[in-house]
Amino acid sequence: MSLVLTGIGVTSGIAIGQVHRLTPGELSLPEYHLDADAVDAELERIRRALDRSQRFLGKLLERMVDSGDTARELLESHRLILRDPLLVDATCDRIRSEKINAEWALVKQTEQLVAEFKRIDNDYIALRREDLEQAVNLVQRELADQPSTLIGAQVPHQLGRTIVVAPELGPADMAVLNQRRVAGLVTEHGGPLSHSAILARSLEIPMIVGLHHALDVLEEGEAVILDGHYGALLAAHDESLLRHYEDKREVSLRRRADLRRYLGRPSRTLDGTNFRLFGNAELPEEFQRCRDAGVAGIGLMRTEYLFMGDQVPDEETQYRAYRAAVEVMDGRPLTVRTLDAGGDKLPPALAVTQGPNPALGLRGLRLSLAVSDLFRQQLRAILRASVFGPIQILLPMITSIEEVRQARHLIESCRQSLIGEDLAIDPNLPVGGMIETPAAALTVEQLARELDFLSIGTNDLSQYVLAIDRQDELVSYLYDPTHRSILGLIAGIVASGRDQKLPVTVCGELAGDERAARLLLGLGVTDFSMPPASLPAVKKSLIEADAGRCRKLVEAFLREDGDEQSGQSLLEALNRPAE
Ligand code: PEP
Ligand code: MG
């Protein structure tokens, strides 16, 4: 290979080893018509293939005791897909009515389902499409007599010094590779949000995805270095390069172990300012991870994922999800954000509400107030769960005080009706608001009088203040949450919260960025909410920060009399060790 190949790094680790090419043979998927008397045998054939696929997944699950919840959940979801009538019954119907063979019927039915998914441009749905295709691939392999157990036979038993290169990898493949302690992974296709990427992050395996034509240029046994941080695969010809990376790998392994140690330390800066770290979580295993990391509570439970199925979840389903989450948190507060559908996250069941400009349309709290039956259902579910632990309600996408009043009115009316049903709901359950639109940020003093806490959504605040669609790659170079305009607004929000004695949390991506932690600290933020994986590095950065120095630097920047001219150079200065 040439000296370096680049793709997208999905985990920041380093792996050093020899290439093992995993090239599953082309699947033979013939298409032919059946005679009427061959239909029953064909139905039997696909049933057997489905059974064998289920057994294969079942065996993998049994062996995966130490592979983490994410991997297990993915395999469980594949098992469910292979039982789903939309796939199984509909494929059998095609064999019967169209008199075509099993492979052909399965391909046709899968294509139909994928076409339905494709109409919805959404990351969550893209993952479900990937799940469907991977589950179907297991059945196709069985039908073609090239069963999935082959991957086990295709890779050596000990992969500690091996970097596996494949066109793409499914969760079942990942499970086998993880068991054999693979050093690193490279796939030709897939993005950073693909399931194999999510799994690699969760299993902490260094991985690069989207490295096109990797199999054309890499030879079996070739010595390579995988740098997940830069998404680079380097030829390991050079002794000094190899030594450099071996040292780097050692440092990175030590750093990871080192960072975890900070989780047990008091949340206090060098100069004695106390801060609190909260978690952002939506999937069950994320709540567990947040709790294990010792968070002060959940600062943001996004509820959109509950609505991502074909049907809107009923009150009971939602109640069970909120109750499970608050029970895991074991007495620490859970902040449930009401449905923030719209914009980039529109559940299929609510797709009818899509307007000409979704980011500025009927989304967030506006949508909930417009379909108040749905909103009531969610509020009732949250209130019922609040009997099992401390819960607070967070309202997304506020732009006016009237919206807050309407929402509070509905919350009170749901509370009264539940009391009428003999449920003891906390009368003081806090209701907070996301400050993530320019209107909310500029009228925060007035809003704060009607709210019990504030939560700054820097993702949307940046999008709306900078007039930059957060989804649009073409303008992503301008998406800068450290822009002076945004920092000024955050300072104002924090000041309003302080004046009115309300807690203020930052729950956008900025809060989970270890470099930005000191910037927020300098703006007066002391409550940070972030995904569990970011907790150790942010905590270290804050523990080692001098809050007084951070405040001085940030205030000078906002007054325009400091040395730093841009948010980015301010970041540099804040993270430079003090002389
Ligand atoms: C935000 O906008 O910063 C936020 C936390 O919410 P979301 O990313 O879900 O829009
Ligand atoms: Mg938002």
C-alpha cells in the first residue's frame, strides 16, 4: 500500500498489527419462477433458513456475556426483525402469490421496506434500515448455503495483533471479532453513525470506516498502524514511525485509565469552585453508564427515540420508559425533555407535520401544543413516573412566554386529573425551559420568572443565531458555537439564572467538549450535561481549571479588551497551562 490511506476515524484509539482481509464471497441469489406444486417446499426452505438464522443469533448472544449491552441489544433487534410479519409473512405471501423463489421474494420485500425507510431522511431510520439489511443478509447466507458462522472460520482465533479489513461489518461479525480480541477494524463502507461504528465505540475498538477501496490496496499480512483519531491507516515500514505509534498507544491507554480515576474525585476546580456533571441519555444502557460514572443526575433525557417507531407510543409505554429511567438513577434527578420532534428529528408517525422549512416550522413545544392530546399523554406518563423518583420536565424550543404558560397550564391539568385518580403527584415538580432560540435567549429574564430551571441548548442556539443549518455540510465550516454572539448570549442567560436563583445547565454538545468546558466555566456555568463517554475528560479539565482565571479571560474577551480576538483563540488560551 502507499504510505497512508484515510477514512473516517470513529474511535480515537491506536492499533498496530497485520492486515487480515475479510472478503465474504459473493452471495448467490438466484431469481426464478416456481411451479405451483413447488410452492410448499419453497416456503419450508425459507422457514428453515429463518430458523437457522435465529439459532445462529441465539448462540452468539449466549457467548456474548462480556460484550456490553449495546452489542446484545443490536443482536436482539436482528432477532426481532427476523420475526417481524412485515418481513416474514409478507415474503411468504410473495412466494405464494407471485410463485417466485425464496431469495427473490426476500429481496423484493426487503427492497420495498428499504424504499419506505429511504423516504425518511433521518439518522435513526438509517440505522434501522441497516439493521434490516444485516438481518436479511443472515437469511440470504443460509439460503445460499454460505452460513454466517463462516466469519468464525474466516478469522484466526487470536486477533490481538490483527487489523481486520472488510467491505462492511454487521453486529454479528463485530461480536465474533470482539470475542477474539481484534486489535483494530477497517471497513470500506459505512459512516460514523453506522451500527458497527457505534459498537466499536462502545467496545472501545479502534476503527476507521469509509476507507474506500481498502481491500484493493491492502495485502494479507501487511504491517499497518491504525490511527483512529485521524482516520488514518499507515504503512508500518519505518522503525521510528512504529516506535512513535507504540509510544502513542501506550500513552493513550494510560490516559484512558487515568481519566476514569477522575470520576471518583470531588467536583471542584483548583480554586475551589464547585461544579456538577449530569448525563445526557436516552437508551436504557446510557442511564446505567451515567449512574456508574457518578453523575449528579440526568440533565437531558431526549424522548424522540421513543417516537421513532411506526406508531406513537401510548401513555403506558412511555410511562414504563420514564419509570425505568428514574429507577436506574436511584434518587438522582431525571430531567425529561418533552417531545422535541421536528427539524432534524421527525418521527415517521408525525411526518404529516413537515412544513417547507422544518427547522423553523411546527417543531418542539409548538408541535406538542398543536397536538395537545399527544402532549397530554406524554405529560401524564412523566407525572405518573415521578412517583418513583425525582423527575423534572424540560420544555424544548420555546420562543414566547405564552407557550410556557400554556404548557404549565396543561401540566397542572394533567396533575389534577391524576390526583383525581388517587395518584400522589409531587405538586412542586420543577418545569424548566430549553433556551435555544434567539427569542428565548433575548427574553430570558421574563421567561425565567415562569420557569423553575433553565437549560441552554447550544446546538440549536448556534444554528439559529448563526443562521446555519446544523445538518448542512456545505456551511458546517461556519458553525462555531464559540462565536462571540453566542458567548454573549450564554453569559446573559447565566446572569438571569443567577439573579432569579434558578439552576442553569448547558446540555448541548459544547458541554461535552473537554476544551470548551473552561470556556463555559469562564461564562459562569457550573452545571454541565453531556453523553456519558465525555464525562471523564470534561471532569479532568474542570478539576484542573482555575475558575477565576477562566472568568477573567472570558470577561475580557466579551468586553473586547483582552488579547484574544476570536472564540477559537480564547479556547486556546483557556486550555494553555497557566505560567
Ligand atoms: C440543543 O439544541 O443544544 C440540544 C441539546 O437539543 P437537541 O440537540 O436535541 O436539539
Ligand atoms: Mg435543541
